[in-house]
Amino acid sequence: MKTAIVLRIIRKANVQLFLTFTLLLSFCALCGCGGDSSSGGVTPTPTPTPGPGIAGHVYGGSLTVGEPISGAQITLYQAGATGYGAGAFQLAQTTSDTKGAFDIPAFTCQSGGYSQQIYLVATGGTSKGQSGANAAIGLISAVGTCGSFLHEAMVNEATTVATVWTLDQFLDSSGQTVGTSSTNQTGLNNAAATIAATNFVDPATGLAPVSFPPGVISPTQSLYSLANILASCVDSSGVNSTECQNLFTAATPSGGTAPTTTLQAAVDIARNPANNVADLFALEPVSAPFSPALAVEPSSWSLALNYVPAAAAFNSPYSIAVDGAGNVWVANAAGNSMSELTGASGYTTGLNFAPAGARLNFPTWLAIDTAGNVWVVNSKGNSVSELTNASGYASGLNFAPAGAAFNGPSSIELDSAGNLWITNFSGDSVSELQAGCSNASCTGVNFTNSNTGTPGAGFSGPFSATPDELGNLWVANYSGDSVSELLAGCSNASCTGVNFNNSNTGSPGAGFGNPIEIVVNGAGDIMAANLNSNSVSELPAGCTTSSCAGANFNNGNTGNPGALFSSPNSIAVDAGSNVWVTNSVDDSVSELTAASSYDLGLNLGPWPTRLGEFSIAVDAGGNIWIANNYQDGVNEIVGAATPTLTPLVACLRQGKDVCMP
């Protein structure tokens, strides 16, 4: 019976292709755009000869349908690398002429302490047909890196939407300062690559490209509607115009301060995508400059890309994970293969791997270690496979030691010591492959309800597990409506297991209902997605069987409109402890906000095309990744989450459950 259940669940997760976008970004840390660093007694770093500059236009709309903005201040910035939304460096500044044209003839990038991403910001100026300057105008356009940038660029409402939504987590509240941490250049570079790859907009024209990269489906209508909403203020007489005041009022976050520029308004909308959706939609002008736009009001203002590159060969993708370089990996259950979408290409390219040595057999769940090796469970093969980074994933290994006693394995995770933990759905047990598995040997251990002490783990259809920073292992029991804990230090000789269920988690209690996936947030709280009760359960940090105050977050207690859970089947937590859940029935994503202690929820989607059941992951750019099992593809909700260090085990190795890069 349990085998039938797990196969049914796996078949429901008919995972789709995760589009591998590979856009090579120039990253000149020492040689691409450095300034003179000479000092006494030290060999100076050569200053490269500046290349051609950047010329372009600032428009309300586009060159074909729009009006120029004259007298706008155009500033070229180099993004900072000392903190998120901080430290940008001004490279050049000029003013647009009566035709909205500008020219920055030459500039020299900074060589140290900065990102190599560069971008243009336009402020103020006068729209054609208006008698005076409009201080509410604020527009932005990402133009590339110091070593590879556009020499002709448009700055308009469409480039603003594409840049703000994509780089949301790297912007300050004004939208004018882009910055990342010194340890998250990859996150910013990969986020910017989606713009350079023209996944949203062509920065040279300020319009959707004539053709998108192969396998990319872009939300052009949503982007154009947002651009039109900003255009209503850009083309007006100024800050006090009805158009600008209506925009600023509708864009104001709940309990927040009203924006004063269109760039600030864009940031507020991107960060609060479910706020005043109808009011904002009503602001599109009758004669809008961007078309085609949305014909009906969306459910939120989040923007999602869909990737189905042919080379990725997605085939019922089941689970999804992100490696340290920001590449996205998908296990293709029906294809007996692994797919990768390449971060550096803007995820426009993909690869597919199925080395013979791995013996992939209905791979359903994957984990990635800090060396970039990919580990996956084979649900039909009762084994674990490894694809090795050192071989370029051309070589693979397969492990099934007798001691592991694999029986319908459904998930796999890594702990901080490099041990692999596997849940056996059919076997009511958890297996451990101890760190150091190789061609020569691999030691396996199996933990059941008979060898986990008193009161015991109480495993019943364990579907997934996650280790915490203390070395404990938490297991979601799908069939048992409970969560089990194996305390740190479990071994064959000694293992203490406990079980948390709806009768021992206090009042009102956890409310478990077929928990299917489980995560740990930054405070050490356990969060479980309940597939059949439309809710998320929480066990606060420090729960014991004698004292545990469990909570349940559902469609009746997460505000208005609320999380709108609909058969949630995957869960992820970002570095801000916000909880993200995929809904398998209505093809949407729910968020429980950490700032509200999860009392407030919102819902993003549903998406235009059916996705079916899918799994979810967050990356270092703050993007949310979803494996679509009915569509054989991968979705990216850009910039919606707090940037999160990947692979996930990297945080555990720092002694944290989840962390920022």
C-alpha cells in the first residue's frame, strides 16, 4: 500500500524541464577595469585603456511609441560590493538633450571593493509636451559589466521594471544604489545575467526583444503593464500631478512611507507584489506606450520566467536544488537523468547528464555538496547515485550498502559532517551513508522504530528529512501525520528518537496533515508543508516531548487575502526566514512572512501555463526556482526572496540552519 502511495505522489510530481541559461559575464576583478593602484615600493596595477563609452536615450515609452525626456540627469554607476544596496560608485554623469539623447564618451571602472556590474540612472527632466521639469521621474537600466557593456542603451519604464524586479534584493529603497556583499558577487552577476540575456527586455531598445533566447518564456504582458503604470507619472506634469499622486498612493507599502519617484514606486511594488494590485492596474493610461499589456488584473505583480531549453532534456523533473555557482539542478524522474541550468548564461542554456556508472533509476530527490558533487536517490533502484564535479558530471557512482537497507527511498539531504540522510518511504525508516563514500567503500546504517530508543522515532511513511545546525535530523512522516527527530550522534549502538504529533504539541497544536516536506528556519523552528490539510505546521526551536507549543498556519489565519494554500507539496525557507510553499492544485506559490511571525501570508500566481506539482528552492540572487512536473520545465520568480547561500549544506557547515551569502 505504501509503495503505491509513494509512486502516486511521485507520478503527481511529473516534473518539468529546468531551463539552463548560460550567459558568460565578464568578471574583471583585477584586470578588466582597474584604476591606478600604484604606491611607493609597490608595482602599480596597469590601468586599462577605457573602451568606447555609452550613448543612448531617456524616454517615456520607446523610440517608436513614446516621448523623449529632456534635461534628465543621467548617472553611470558601478555597483558596490560592501553590502546589499550599498557602496555604488559614480563613474560619470551627463544630461539628456531635447531629443532625450545622452553620451558618456569614456569612463574607468574601479578595480577593488566593487562589483563589475554597471548601470544607468535617469532622474528628473521634462517630458515632451510638458512645460516644466518632473522631479518624480526616476528610471534605471542595467547595461552590463565593466568588461562587456552596451554601447547604445535605452533608459525607460520597461528597462526600469526589468532591472528593479531582477535586482530587487541588491537595491536600496531609492532604487538608485545597487550593491552586494563581498561574498556574493555570484548572486548579483547571475541576477544581472538574466537582463543581459534579454530574457525580459532588450536594454538597447527598451522593448521586449524581437525573439527571446530559445526555450525562454517571458512575462512580457505583465512587464509592459507595470511599465505603463510608471509611464502615467513619467509623462505627467510632475510630483503633484494626479497621475503621480495616484501611483505613489497605490505603491505605498502597508504601514510604510509613500514613494516620491517612479523608481522608488517600482521598488515598493516589486517588494510588495500583492499590495493594491487592482488600484495599480487601474492606473494604466488609455493610450499606453507599451503593448501588448495585460487585459485583466493579475493576482500579483511578481514576475516569473519559464525555462525549457532543449539541451536540458527535462523529463518529469521531480526535485530542484542550486549549487554554489548558482546553477540550477533538476532530477528527471521519468528521464533517468539530471539536468542543469547554467547561472552564468542567464539560465538560457542547459545540460543533461546520465553517466552509466550512476545507474540512475527513477531519480526523485537531489542534494549538492560544497564540492559541487550531485547526490540523488533512486526510488525504483533502492540506491543512491553521485555525479562527480571533478569529471564534469561525465562520471557517476552508485551506492547501495547492505547496512543502509534502502526501501523505496524518497529524499536525500547532507549534514554538516558530509553524511547523507535518506528517508525510506516504503520501509518506515531512515538510512545514513556516512561521509567518505567512494568507489572502494560506503558505510550504511539504518534507523527504524525498533532501534531508536524510547519513546522512539515513530516513523510512518517518512517522505523527507532535514538536518539542523545542532546535528539533529528532522523527518516528515507523510502517513503518520507527525514529525520525528533523531537526536545528534545517532549510531548503530545508540540512537534516541522522538515523535511530535497532533496530540503532544500543545494547544492549538501543530495540526499535521500528511506532512510532505520539512525545513528549518533561521531561528531553529521546524516548518512542515501539509499536503492534504492546506497548511504549514511549526514546531518552535527547543521542542521536547514534554514541552512543545506547535502552531498551524492555514487559510483561516494568515490574513487577507492570505496564503491561499492549495495542496502544498514543497517548502523552502530563505535567509530572512520567510517561508515559501508551492501549491500543486492551483499552480501558485504562497509566502509566510517572517516579519509577521507567519501570521500574514500572500499568494503569487497562478501562472499562465499549468505547472502541476513542483518543488522549490531559493538562490543567492533572491530568486525562487520551481520544478514543473507537468510542463517539463523550470520557473524562476525573480528577486522575490532574501538571498540565500547555496548549496544549503554550506550554511550548516557555518553552524547555521540558513544564511545569507
